Amino acid sequence: MRTIYLDHAGATPVRNEVFSAMSPYLQDVYGNPSSIHHKGREAYDAVTKARTEIAQALEVSPNEIIFTSGGTEANNLALRGVAQNVRLTKSHILVSAIEHKSVLETAHTLSQQGFEVEYIPVDEYGMVHVEDVVTRVRNDTLLISIMYANNEIGTIEPIAEIAEALHEKFGNARPLFHTDACQAPGQLKVSPHELGVDLMTLNSGKIYGPKGVGMLYVREGVCITPQIVGGEQERHLRAGTENVAGIVGFARALTLATEEQATTAVHLSSLRDTFIYSIRMEGFGAILNGHETERLPGNIHFSFPAIEGEALVLLLDSHGICASTGSACNAHDLLPSHVLRATKRAGEHIHGSLRLTLGRSTTEEELEITLKTLIACVERLRALSPLPLKL
């Protein structure tokens, strides 16, 4: 059975170019980068080169990059690292209501430790408004965390506009600004300086690189408290022997994603818009979630009233189509999406959601097959559903 993979926001396959770059560091260059013998120096040089390559792609300094085990660790390091560094003088944290769980749960843990966490609301499209951020900033606000593009509904947040407003109103007294940009590379231009952020999270596994490696950009001059200790790696900010092969693969993947971003965005946007139009033309009550135009080029997220999203995903999977209802990190709990709840979607719409995320290899033919299969699956599930259909 042919597989049509439409869950690229959950994970991406490793590109051939990336695997080729990693291959020598899986067997031949096996030294510990902290060792001073020649095998160790080979590994150290590989990490240094990869750090420089990533810095060039992001237009930052190599010293501003901290390698981690992925996006979740980087988000934890950003929030905990900043909060614990300034806890004696500031205690207020702002996060958007639709952040990834690694931000929300970290923020919740900090609230149990005496920090005050305030959640920034979003509109019905999942969009954070600049004034809703600026008006919530207080003298003791230490950090603001708003994701660049939502991993579930694809809405692109006005990060640069928020940063500019913070600079204009608060100047050097502004709180630090972090963005989780894991979904952005390859679809959006990613530059911390252009976005105006102080900290930024990226994840290799979302951009055709290996899983288990990511990074936190920390602007020069920003101090954070390390969360993993016991070694001197990453300028004493993240202990542990470096994942050399993973870091090399991450660097190659990010470079390729950056170089191909404009072309990829045009390709994915065209496929996305055609599919969304086709779904709407079917007239069976599908509701588009997320912003109509300010959305990731590869993101399609609909709610189908009177069916269960999990049942739809499993039925599609039986036809060889890989999709999801939302974040892969929430795939095994059956709790309603906090993102859709934040946009004030009705309960039946939340439970009937489907996320299709396109990739660089997605074709028109695959989406035509997906459309026909999706229609048949929705009709079948509705015929079995005890829920009334309200169009």
C-alpha cells in the first residue's frame, strides 16, 4: 500500500544530504569532543564547524548557540534559565495561551516555585495581538515567550512587530523575549536579529535533520542559569557529551532549509491553498482552523463536525495516509486541544479536528488521492456517528 506522509510538523525524514554529512561521525570520527587526543580534536572541530554553519544560516554569532537534545529541552532551558537567573529581582512571566506543551508546562512548574505566570489570549484565528502583549508588561516582567508559528493550526505570530513595540515603549528596560521557532525554518525566514528576539528555539527533527538534537539561541549579553550540570560543554551552559553526528546533521539540514526557503514556501503555499479550496468546495461543513493567510505554507487544519478526529486519523492511516489531530506530543492523551480551546472553538469542532502538514516531497497527485480518501472517510464516519450534524 502506498504511503502518503502528511505529518511533517510532527517529524520529517532525514534528507540524503544530511545523512551523508552525518555518516562519518557515526563510525569513523568517534572521539569525545572534550578529549585532547587527535580523535577528540576531530570531533571537537566537527562541532565547531557545525556551530559556525548554523550561525551563518541564522546570521548570528557562533557563541550565541547552545546545542540541546531538541526543542523541548531548549524551551525548558529558555524559561527556567532566565527565570532562575533573575528570580531575586523579577517574578512575572508572559506566555501565549497556544504555546507548545514544553513551554506551558515549564511555565506552570515555575508558577509552583513562586513565579507569576500570565497567559496572553489569542483571537479566533490563534493570533496574538501586539497590544495584548505590551499592556501586560510590568516592571517585574522578566520574560515573554510567544511561538513564531503554531505547530497545530499554523498561525504565524507577529513576532517582529511585538519586539518593535517592546523596544519603543520600554527600551533597555524591556523584558527578554523568547520565541519557539521550531516549525519555521524552511517555510519562513528565520533570523533572530530581524525578529528582534533575545532567545530562540529550533529543532533538527522538524527540518529533515536527525531527531534528538536542537538548539537555543541566546543573544550575547543575556545570562541564563544552566539546567543540566556536570560538565563544561556549551560554555558551561549545558553539560553532557555533544551529539556530534546529530549536530553535524542539524547544521546541514538548517543550511539547506535556509537556502531553499523561498522556493519551498511558494511550492507548499500553492499546494496548501488548492487543497483548502477543494475541501471548502465539497460543502460538508469543514471549518478551517488558524489564520486564513498568515499561516505556515505547509499547514492545513480543519475541523469536521459530528466525527471524532482520532477515528478519522486511524481511518486515513488504514488507507496509507499519515495525518494527525494536532501536536505529536499530545497524540496519546485524548484531552481536547488547548490551542483550539484558546480560539474558542466549539467542543464538537475541537474533537473533530484534522491536521495535514505538507513537506518538500508532497505532490499534487498525493493531495488529490488524499482529498478523495478524506471525503470518503468523513462520509463513512458521519454515517456511523450518533452526533447530529449542524452545518
